[in-house]
Amino acid sequence: MTNYGIALLAAVAMRKEPAERSEMGSQLLFGEIYRVLAEEENWIRISSCYDQYEGWISRRQHSMLTDTGYEKMMQLSRRILPVKFAEVVPEYAPAFTIVAGSELHGFNKAHRNITIEDKPYKISGDPGEIRDQDAKGLLKTAMQFLNTPYLWGGRSMFGCDCSGFVQTVFKIHGIYLPRDASQQSGFGNSINSLEDSCPGDLAFFMNEEQIVHHVGIILSPSEIIHCSGFVRIDPLTAKGIFSVREKQYTHQYFFIRRILPSIQLQ
């Protein structure tokens, strides 16, 4: 059994069970490394090295990393793609598009390429780099996702769910969050009320059993950007999210957490 692998497609579906019809729980984005936990004939159970999320991927989408290759990758600097899309050109293969949140290990700015298992991958243009962790930069990144369609288990601009959207936006700014909204709700510092919130804070919403089931990024005490049907901006009150499109409250307010180390709009 191989020990590690790396996603070499724009997005690789991670399924709950080893079957094409099984629910997709999450995705791997290009360049994300994973640990192999078990293997079946056509399926491989993996754990993402980024957020430890576990699931099954198709063997046809598995790209093995040797132990030596894994050690080399871990020693390289990691650049997170901050722009909507970039083009990757593998040696002797057709170009394809990758999305924001993808990982470029050991990016060579002079040659605009990366190397994986001694194979070069050219990156078209300059993918840029984001190091700031202030609210202004984070909200600018979040706005790139506007109108991205909802996709259960999705983490990219091809489709995302509420927590996948939040996780990827924060990842681009070098801030780790776990995969699911219920897990994310345990991070950061508690904020007393909506009036005390700042741009970049996370607002969580509950179902009838008072369990966290939705999350979004606060733009102001009266607005939120979140993924419900698609990534959108809606009014926010102490009661919850009011959908302008549906003309009703769709999510019941629960609480707020502050994740950003800086909350100043610089």
C-alpha cells in the first residue's frame, strides 16, 4: 500500500463510501497532499493532510507520492493560489484550469513552474501570493466567490458549500479552519452580540435542534456573505439571515466567533 498521494486535478471528489453514487463529503484541490489509509479495487480511503478530513477517492484520480517525494514536498515552501483561476500545463499533456485555494509547492517565480515527483508543471502567468490576514484583504477574496453555485461537499469556485467557502477563503490568507461548520464554530474567540461584530467575523446559524448547520462571513453588523444556493450577500439581523430573493428568514442566528488576528479595515 502506498502511503501518500497528491491531487493533480482541479478538484477530486472525496466520497462517504467507495462508490460513484455515494455522497461527496469534501474535495481535494490541486496540489493538496493526502495520506492513504486503505485501498480497495477501485477506491482508496484517504485523509487530507490539510484538514484531516477522511473519505474515499477513485483510484483513477489517485496520484501516488513516494515517501521520498512526500518528504521533498514537505520541505518546500507552499504558495496558495489566491486568484480565481490559473492554468497548469503538465509536460507532454493538455493544459487545464485550477482554482483559488490550490497549492503550489516550491513555486519557481522565475520559471513559473512547480515540480512534482521530478515532473515539471508550468503555471501560466504569475499566480500571486497573499500574506495579509486583515479583514479588508479577506473580504476582497470572499467577493471573488460571489455567484459560485452551491455544491454539497464543494470547496472551489466550481461549486462550494457554506463551510467549504469559508474554509477556502481563510486558507488563501494562511488561516487554518477545519472542514465542517460545526467544527469551525469551536475556533477563535466568542463575540457577545451582532452589534459587537467586525468585518471578517464568522456568524453561525442553528437548526431546530440548536445544532450549528450554517456559517457565513460578516461584512458588517447588517450584512453577510455566505453560500446558500450560491455565494451571495444578504441582510443580517439578530434573528438571522433574511433572504432578499426569498423574502423571508432562511437561517436562525446562533453566535459569532472572531478568527482573524487583526480586525482593522486597513
